[in-house]
Amino acid sequence: MRRHLLVASAGALLLATCTQLQPARPIPPRSRGAELYERHCAVCHGLDGRADTTVAELLRPRPNSFEQGLFKLVSTTNGMPTEEDLVQTLRRGMPGSAMMSWGWLPDPDLQALAHEVRNLAVRGRAESIHRTATITQQALSLDEATAIAERELLPGPTVDAGSPIEITPTTLDEGERLYRQHCASCHGNDGRGLPALQSWPTDGTWLWPRDFTSGYLRGAADHRALAFRIRAGMPGSHMPPTALSTSETNALVGYVKSLIPDSAGDRHVQWRHTVRVARLPQLPTATDAAAFAQLDGIRLPASPLWWRAEACSEVTLRAAHDGRELLIQLEWADATRDDQVRPGARLGDGIALQFAREQDPPLFAMGSRALPVNVWRWHAYDPKETAGMADLFGSTHQGLDVPTNLQPKPRSESIELGGIPSVATETGAGLPLTVTTTWQDGHWRATFRRSLAARSNREVDLAAPGPVLFATAVWNGSLDQHAGSKSITTWHVLELER
């Protein structure tokens, strides 16, 4: 008996040893598309593509949820996007929303991202079908639901986009007739959109009809792109497909193009710019307007995270250095000067520059613990310093009747952020920063000045060789009810002439 126990124990030991010696099943490598999506897209659209993130709650229009397969730019008869449709959306972005252009990514990365978005759409749709089957007590496996989702989201044939034609008085008249019949009820007779329709009830995505003249076009303004939007519709918005013949399509596209100014088509697309900073023997003073006028002004489109037509839509940047210090002047339109405490105002005007230490940072997260960013910020006053002033001093027709010695002071500082949660703890704890500001004729100018060399390991070192990525953010105290409704730019490249 004891011999049998020994043999059994030895066998068990041998089995356990062999099991331990067997190599672990390799974990399949994550796809390039999944890596890119998690890095750049998940903060808004969610890891599963359902757009239920904290950041998504702060954005208007809300980011698209993929599970219903309702995308805005499509080219097919059944409204399902091809991967090329998704690539075009990624490459150009979606002006009028917080969706930036990812055109700086190489084509293989854009294709990988588009493939991942479609995978998430199929997976989300399959899970929705499977949940419905379970609730209604239907016998349907997840694999079967996935097969149904694949069929539902399979792109159909490409619609007939026609081709550009010579615009004559006859074709223009025909195009205008078709426009008034099919388009004017939403976009207005002049193409500026009907303001009343901006309050349409939606699922939170706020799908207002676009103003063709302003440049906030969801897609490109060429014939093919416009024809796709007309013939295929925009399933992720209120715009239905329009049944037209090829000749009618050509005439209507020609007329719509006549409503779009030449400068408007790509005006608000967030392309990545390379800003080359000249080296000067001597830097101008912040108030030397003539000297700054000699520097190249770089226009940087800005996207309001909470969209309003009157929000900041662009920032002009001028910069120079002398080998020791960097001077950056930012100018932006703001009809009201909000640098004094006012009833109901939660914050004053402000602007910030964000610098990354790496070449491929996420945009919206404001860094992370592993990859922090350096932020230079100026605010007319810190909102925390104004708490209770309205109750203490009451209000006048010009604002609060707060004694001058108690009015909050502007705050300028250089801070390090390691993700959105770090903003509250780091604000007010940064290094002092020299910022000179002026407001005149509805425009702010803020001139930042700092040594090229970092003053601590929490700052970006601009004395080091190589380009640095930067982005800007603007707050309008008259419009923004919270810090998250600012206008932002995409990442741009800063190259200092050495």
C-alpha cells in the first residue's frame, strides 16, 4: 500500500514539474491599430468605442459611439463606411467638433486605426444584438451575433458621385432649384444654416446644420466629397441620403461649391504646423509692436471643446529667441475683457502653452504619470480666489464692487501635469513665469518669456537640440462655465534656429 502511495506521489510530482516546465501560452501581440487607438482615441471614444468616458462628458458635440455603425462620412449606398471613409475622417478630422486631424500619422497607421475602429463597431454591435437576444430569451450565441453584426456593417456599393462640370447660368439655376428643394430647410437659402435648428434635441452629439460660409465643414469641399455627403447622406447626423440622378448631383454639388468661399474649405482643419523660431541678436520687449510685426505670424486653428460659434477659433503665434531666452507672443480674438470678478463668472480669460518631452504624445490627457507635460499658463485670475466675493460685496452694472486691494491678481506659472487628475493639485504650485498681456480692440496678446534652459526637471528643456511639440489652450471668461470648455489646438512642432 505504501509503495502505491509513493508511486502516486512521484507521478503527481512529475506531472506538476512537467507542467511548470511547459512554456506559457504566448500572449498574442496587440495590433498596431489597438495601440494607436488606446493612445490617441480612447480618452474620448472609450476603450470599447462607446464614448462613455469622463472627457466625453465635457465635449460638445459628444464623441461618436461606434456600436451602432452610424458614422458621418460615408460613400456607400447602405450608409456603412468603408475603411477608406474612416481613413479620410481620421486624416482630416471633423471641424466644428473636438476631433482633430491625424494627418501627421503615416498612411499604414491611419489604415490600422481605421481597421481598429471598425473592429470596435462590429464588437459593440454584436454585444448589443446578443444582449437583446438574451433579454428576449432567443437562442443566439455571441459568435452568431458577431456574424450578424459583420453583415450589418459590411459596406455596400459606392454611390455614383458624378464628376465636376462646367458651371453655367443654366446649371447654376438647376443647382439652386435642387438646393432649395432638398437642402435649404436646414442649411438656409444662403448656406449659413438656420440658427433655430442648433437647438434640435439629440442624443447629446448636438448635430447642428453646418454653415457653408464659415469653413466648419465636416468633410472636404471637393466635388467627390460633397457628392458623397449628398447622395449617401450622413448617418451619424440628421442628414438623410438624397436620391438624385448623376446630372442632378453634378448641378447640386456645383451650386453648393459656389456657396463655399475659397478660403473656407479647410480653414478650421487642425493640420500640424512646423514653427521655425528665428534667432535674433536681441529680443524685442513685449510691448514693441513694430518689432513683433517683423516676425512671421503663424495661424493655428483652435477647436472649442464646448462648441459655440463665438468661441476662439484661432490663435496667432510669433516667436523668437536669442540663444538664452525664448519669446512667444500669442494673439487671439475675445470681444470682452474678463480680467475682473463678475457675477456668475466662474473664471477669467486665460491662455496656456503645453510642451511635450516626446514626439508622439496624446493630446487630450494633458500628459500622464509616466509621460508628464510642461504647461505655461496665464489666467486673468484664479477662480479659487474669487469664491464668495459676490456674496460679500454685491454687484454693480459693471461687475462686482470689489475693493481694488482685494481684486484677485493674474496668475502666471510653469507647471508639470501628469494627466487630467493632476490639474487641481498642480495649479498654483508652479514656477513663476514672465507673461506680459494687453487687451485692445477685442484682442488679447500674451507674451511669454522664459530661459531656454529648464529651471528644474519639471520643465521642458528648450536648450536641448531637436524639435519640441507644443499645443495651446484659450479660455474665454464670458463663455466658459468651467475650465474644460476651453478652445485647444492640436500638437505643433517648434524648431529653434541654432
